[in-house]
Amino acid sequence: QVQLVESGGGLVQAGGSLRLSCTASRTIVGITAMNWYRQAPGKQRELVAAINSDGYTNYADSVRGRFTISRDSAKNTVFLRLNSLKPEDTAVYYCRALYMDAGIEYTYWGQGTQVTVSS
């Protein structure tokens, strides 16, 4: 079993920045992608950013140009840099790891880290 632990959330004023980290307890063999999701109160969880095993990244339209996903494979860590934060970015941010094992895709989720942006 792999645990994903997020950190770096907090309270920040609009226009500010944060860097979230997600560290896996061990190397995930067969990993295909690491994603960041967020869930605001009363809303569905949404995909914010993704990075696949080739380093290709993708972003939700609402964060493109403001957020940057990156990884340090040696440290089993994926990062999400949040710049130019807006109150509507307030949410719990979760990381998710997807991996393949014998042709079947599996997933791990972290416990989430709260990001609160004040106006």
C-alpha cells in the first residue's frame, strides 16, 4: 500500500502564491500519471493539473497560466505551484496517483490539503 501525503496548503491573500507538495511513501511501480484535484464546498471534485510519465502536463482552463505542476521522481514527489491566487481557488486540494499493474489501472489518493484565498 502507498500513502500519498499532501502539504503546503494554507491561508493566503488574493494574488498570493503557494506551493503544494504530494509525496508518496514509496516508489510507485508502473505509474502513469500524477494529478491534482480540488473540491470546493458544495461542488464536485475537479481535475486541476496532471503530469504523465513522459512529463507531459495538462491544466484546467481555470488555472492555466497560473498553476504549474512538476515532479521530482527521485523524491517520489509532485508539486503544484499556485500563483495569482483568487478567492475562487479556495478548496481542498488532493493528489492522485494512477498506475498500471498487469494491464489494470489503479489509483491512490491523498488526504487533501486546504487552500483558502481571502479577498
